Amino acid sequence: MQNIFLDRDQCKKFNCPYFETGEIVIAADTLLNSKFYDSKITAGLVMAGQHDLVLERKESEAPGWYRVTVQHSNGNQANASLVAAAQEMLQALREANKVMEIAKQYFPKSIRNANRFMLLNVQENEVRKAIAKATGE
């Protein structure tokens, strides 16, 4: 989650600017409970739980739009679990990528094949991106 929208009511409630430059530190669950968000934003906020988010906006940005710049931890349990599992998750992604390479050989070459397109799309936009991000490539 990189950007999030706060409507005028939220800005008033949380005492943060809608048009001007500003910053707010707010718990993800507080933000989630203040408005209905789409599934992608909701998933990010649920994952962040009670962790504090630092939201920043510049006057040049569209009204109400904030950048999530930092995610502070109110408790270390979630972060510790992620760090502990990082190597295994990276290895699992690498193995999934290998399996996808093999699976591509068994699909017809036609792009009209929805399953082949979905496999290529997930591999390129999710698996490879996550591996690159984790390895700094």
C-alpha cells in the first residue's frame, strides 16, 4: 500500500489537511474503521493491524491523497514473524517460479488460452516482482 485517500470527513475527524501539505500518524485499524475501502487497500490495512502508519501529502497532490511513508510497529510480533519467515517465503517464490516455467511448456502457444495468459500474468506481475523486491534486483 503506497497511497491512500482520506475524504473530507476523515480529514476533519483526524484533524489533517485535505488540500494542504501535511502529515498524520494513525493506526491502520483506526483508518480501516473510518471508511469503506476497496479490497486492495482493505487487505493492506488489515495486514498492518494496529500498527501506526505515517501518511504524508503535498499540496501539489490531488486533494485527500496521502502517501504511506512509514509503518511503525506498536508491537513487534507481526514484524518478527515476517522476518523469521522471509527466507522460506523467498525460497517458496523461487520454487513457484520454476514450476510456472515448466507449466508454460504444457500450455498451447495461443494467447487466447485464458489459463496461459493468467499464468504468465501472475508470474510476471506478482512472483517475479516479489522475488526482485526481496533480493534488491
